[in-house]
Amino acid sequence: MLSSTSALHRTADLSLPNETLAAIFDGLPPPALADITRVSRRFNAVAERILYSFISITDLLSASAPIPTKTLRCCQSILRRPHLVEAIKRLQIRWQGDFRALSPQKLAAACTEAGAAIQSLLFLEGLDIFLGPANLAIVPSPPIHAIERMVQGCQFPSLRYCSFSAEWTKGVQRYTTILPEFLTLVPSLRQLKISDHHAALILAPHALPALSYFRGSPDAAASLLPGRPVEHLALIGQDSDVNRENLPKMALTSVALRSLDLSAMQVRPILLRNISSYLSGIENLKVRLALRHTLHYALSGITLLAGLSSVLSEFPHLVCFDLSPTEILGGEATFTEEAALCTAWGQVCPLNRIVFPSGTNWQLTAEGTWTRD
């Protein structure tokens, strides 16, 4: 790689502007960019900005490695290079490990130290933090969620995507008021994922004015969606968490809710009927059905799906029905069985695309016939 970049260096010094070099370097893998930074000062200045535009760090925590060394080294590097702050657009931090081998005090200190660097990233557009077991250990005083220790005081006016998550069980430290305070300071946010918050998320009415996608618990969704332009919703948890108290609130978005993703929970058909009472305008529905718990055991395979016609008839705008996350017992469906279901379901709602548990994708042609990819 160095020999080829040396040749490019001789040419670049003669004629190529930095913008052209950036276009050439863009898309190269990180190891290649790291090589390029060592060719010359000019190459370093251009390649370094690309190298730092998307930072992804993964730390494996254990008794022998109780602190997230890679994360802390990267954050120290960011603080030593303030000239690169404007170039850093996406940051992904992932911690994994066994919480029984971790030190709560060391992890809390690591979160605070990382937060000092994250706070400087004023031009950040995407933030993805998964802290694994960090929040399972006994939280030292003050009681703050591990992710909140990182983002407390941060302001990202250009942030468009945000994902927060940590391993969760009953009794661990919950999010405090720091989370809603943070979300109030990210006015450009369009996509939000919070996988370990299982309660209402109370925000000021003016917060998240551009939010179009949310993934989280039903109670969090019910408190967040009203009055906001959310078009795409993905729910996590148990299907019993979706009830007649939070469903009506999910329907109070300022624009029509178009897609619903239920692939992260086992869904009984009765829940789909309840959803249709409040979210009948859904156009795209992705479901992981819990068929073995709800239909007759004598049925098997694709025949379990035959009873869905009456449920689908309650979704008059449904155009895409994705069942690929569903597990079917009793063997894969035949071409004839899937084709028959396409015809039956297409008669009760305006479907033009169906994905079966087998992963096969069926499309409705302009001539009104179903074809399989």
C-alpha cells in the first residue's frame, strides 16, 4: 500500500487539490487510511479527517480487563486532536463482558472520562452507545445510568440518529431526568432507539420536533409519540406490554404512523386485532407471530397462517406484510400454499408485498398476479 501511495504522493504534490485527494481516499478501509496518514503531512491532514469521520470502538470487559481501554484511548486521542472535532460525524461505542467481574467504580469513572471527549463532538450526526453489562453492577453514588454518565451535559445540534442500550434486568439503575434533558438538546434528531428503558419518557412538548422513527418499549412509545411526526415505530418487550392504555396514545402522532415493527416480541394474533383498533392506517407491518401459543396444535406449517385473513381485513391500508421473523413448526411451505395465502390476504387488504417465514418474497404485479422472487 505504501508504494502505491508514494506514487500518488508525487502526483498529488504537483496538481491534485485536497478536495480531489479526499474523494480518492474516501471509501478506503481504515487500515489503508492509516497507512496513508504516514506518507506525508499533507496526506495525513486529508486522510485523518476521513479516518475520524466514523469511529467505531468495541471493548470486551473481564476480570483481567476491567476498564474499556480502547474507548478511553480513543477519547484521549479525540481530546488531543481538537482540529478533528468538526470531522467526526458518527461515533459507535460497544462494551461487552461479564458484570460479575467488573468494578462499578472503575466503570463509572470510565463513563465520565469518555463523556468529556463525547461532549466536545459538537458536529456529531450519529451516536450509538451500547454499554453491555456496565449498568448491571452496583451503581456508585450518585445513582445515574451508565449511559447518562457519558452524555450528561452534551449538546449535539446536528444529531440525526441516536441509539442507547445496555443489558437490563429488574432492579438495575434506571434512566433519570438526565436522559430527557439530553433529548431536549438534540432538535435535529430523526431516529431514536432506547432498548433498556421500560417506562414513560416525559419530554417537554417542544423536544424532538423532527423525530420520525422510534424503537423502544410500548410505555416509552406511548409517552413520546403524541404530537410528534413519527412515521415508523418498532416495539420491544412482551406483547402483553402493549395494552389498551398505551395503544391509544401511540395513535396521537402529528402525522400518520405508516410502519410498525413487532419483530422483537412474540406476538399473538389477538394483539394485531387490538392494534388495528387504534393504528388501522399502518401500511407496513413486520411481525414475529407466536403461533404455537394461540392456534390449534393439530395445525402445522404454513396452515397456521390461514386464519390471519380476518385480522388483516382490519388494516385497510396495509401494503407490505413481513412475517420473516416468525418461526413455523412443521416444515416449509410449498409454492402453492404461499400463493394461496397471497391471494386470500390480497382480497381483504391492498397488499402488494408479502414476506413469508421462509424468507420468500412475493410481489403483486401490475397485472394483478402474485410472483415469487
